[in-house]
Amino acid sequence: MADALTLVMETIEAVTLAVTIISGYYMSRQGTTSYNDAKNLIVAVHVLFAGVMSLEFARTVLATVAVLHLYVVLGTIFILLCVELLTILAWSVYLPIRKSGIWMLLSGISRNRLHLSVFVGGTAYIVFVIGYLLIVSPYKFQSSPLTNQFDPAFLALLFTVLLLFMTYPTTLFIGARRRTTLPNVKNALVLLPIAWVCIGLDLLVFNAIPHPSGIDLLPVGYFIAALGLAATSTIFRRASLLAGFFESRKTDSAENIHGSSQSQPAKAAPKPFSKQLGLKEDSFSGRKFLLEVESSTSYERAVSDFVTELTNLDYSVFVFTTRGSPIYNSLKSGRSRFYLLSTTVSYTTVSAVPSEVLVPQSDPAVLLDAIQKTTETDTITPIGIVFDSVSDFIVSLGMETSYKFLKKTLEAIDSDRITALFLMTLSAHEERETNLVKSLFSNQLRFGAKGFEVNRLA
């Protein structure tokens, strides 16, 4: 029975170590676009926790006093360092620092005396606990199974560390949550502290409190903690990419405007699109255009002029297209954000590329939800939308579904703050279908061999 139990625990330890390594490798390979230095901190936590699990595995397999000494000292130090790094991670989320580097982060913390005193106090306390462990050696060993038991005084110190870990970063996450307008990021900043509180309680219960039966259940506790770290990696990556998708263009734009205002007087922004249409000043924004294009022409130049004008007016521009399309190739080097229509996903999926999110091409409900979230993310900044293309929708989903989708979309973006351009291939549909689509738009344009033609402007 004892041999079977030992085998089970060794298997759990091996699986836990594998989960930790895979999760850390997964995080190291992913990009993050917001919350600087977060990826490296999470990877470092995984490395330390993998060290803990290696020591735990050695303790179980070798079962010697020397190994147990090493396990108690190094394992406890690694756990305490994980707490410190995760606290710094919470700070990297809370502080709006765009430049990378631990010194930049510490500089941001030091700007507020209260923040600095709390952070320094917490760090000093962890250093004190480590020193107490090394000098006093507040633990003893017991056999059957060979394991350690901490003194009550040291358990109280550890309990305080875990209590700080469960409350202090949570406060920072709540503060960060109030600063973002993104629903998905708000949800992530609730799930992260919940995951960490569970990790803290788990480590406390399984490490500090011996099981009444005498069975060593530490491997089970570590396995639960490893799952919590894996959840942290997944949740954080998604939150970071979504935050970067919506926020980085606006931040870059603000920095460019701030820098240019210091170096030279403000100049009137060029208006290449509205100028071709003969629109008067201030009569461009808020319109919803239908642009019929000949696929054999360089119609992407007209779309590029449209996006350039929106960018000059400090719009946040979101483009719905497919990867590799003429529109994508024309705009990918700019500051536009892309919703890439894909047949390989069934729901909105973040991409490793900061400016791209994948959405299902054949699900109008998910697309409409993405458009609504885009318009609701920031209720102040003007938004530009390019939808490429209506024709693909009609061919793949049929006229009735496409018409309903377009009608709902136009209702969702019915605001003077939103300017949009919908593309449809010229002569690709029956006259009845074309007329149905046109009936939804007051502003109808054409781009063919002769260039721009204005069919109707309201």
C-alpha cells in the first residue's frame, strides 16, 4: 500500500513538473503588447516553481535527510521569491509604464511615497523571513514518511507572507481594472487575483498544515498551484494582447502628437479622400460609405487614402479583412488594427501579432459582437472602420443573411463619431442584390478604371 501511494505521489510530482515547464515554455514563446516586463516575470516564476518541483521530486525519490534539508531551505526561498516576483508583476499591470526595464518599473513605484513604502516594506519582510529561515532553521524532520515540520513561529511568518500575497496584488489589480475600458481585460483582472488567492490558500493548507492521516499530500498541493500558474499565463497573455490591440494605437498617436507639438507648429492635416470627393471641410466624419470596386484596379489606394485621412484626424482605425488581401498588404505597415476574417477559428481569438485579432468569417453574430465591442471600448475617441468585403459575405452566407448583418451593423455604428467604408466588388452580383445593399447606404462611391466616381452623397 505504501509503495503504491509513493508511486502515485511521484507520478503527480512528475506531471506537475511537466505542466510547469510546458506552461513556462508556452509563455516564453508568446508576445505581449501591454504591461511591460510581464512575460519575463511570469517565466521567472515558472523557473522558480520548476525548481521547487525538482527538489520535491528529489525528496520523494531519494528520501535522505541531506536532500530534505536542501528541499526545505531552497524550496521555501524559491516560493518566497515567487511571491515577490508576482507582486512586481501586479505592479507592472497597475502602473501605466510603456518602456521596458525593471528600473523603469521601480522608478514608477517610487513616484508615490505610499506605494514605495508598502512595496519596500513587503520586500523587506520577505528578506527577513528568508534570513530567519537561514539563521534559526525553524524546522524539524519526522519519519514515515520522511518530511519536515515548521515551528509555529515560522508558520505565522509564512502565513503573513501569503496573506500579503493574497491581498496586496489584488488591490493593485482592482486599481488597474478601474483604468481600462475593455470588458475582457476587466474580466481578466478579476480572474488573476482569484487564481493567486487560490494558489496562496493551496500552498498554506498543503505545506503548513499536516494531514491528519499522516499521508504526505504536498505533491497534490503543488499540482494545484501549477494549474494556477498555467491559468495565470493564459489569462494574462489574453488580457495583455487585447489591451495592446485597443490601446497602443491611441497611445502612439498621443505620443506623436505630443512630440510634434513641441517640435513644430501644428499644420492642417491633409485630407486625400474627402478632397477627391469634393466634400467640404468637416463634412467627412461620421459618414458610412459603400465603395464598389473593380477587382482589377488598384482600389486599395483609395482605401489607403481613406485610412490616412482618418489617421490624420486622430481616429482609431479598425480594418475587417483577410490576411494577404490587397487591403491588408496596403495597410499593415500603418497604425490600423486588424480583425482578420478566418475560417480556422469559431470565436474571437487573440493573435501573437499586437495589431491583429482573428474572427470567424462565417459567423455574423461574432462579427457583430466584435464591432459593438470596438465602438464601446472608448466612447470618446473617434473610430474608423473598413469592412472588406461585402461581396465575400454575400457569396459565402447568402443575400438574406448578409443584408440582415449589414443592417444591424449600420445600426450599431450609427454615430457621428464613427466613419466607415464598406467595400463591394463591382458587377459581382445580380442587380437586385446590388440594389438591396445600396439601399442601406446614403453615400455610394465607385472606383474603377477611371478612378473615383461619386454615385450619391447625402
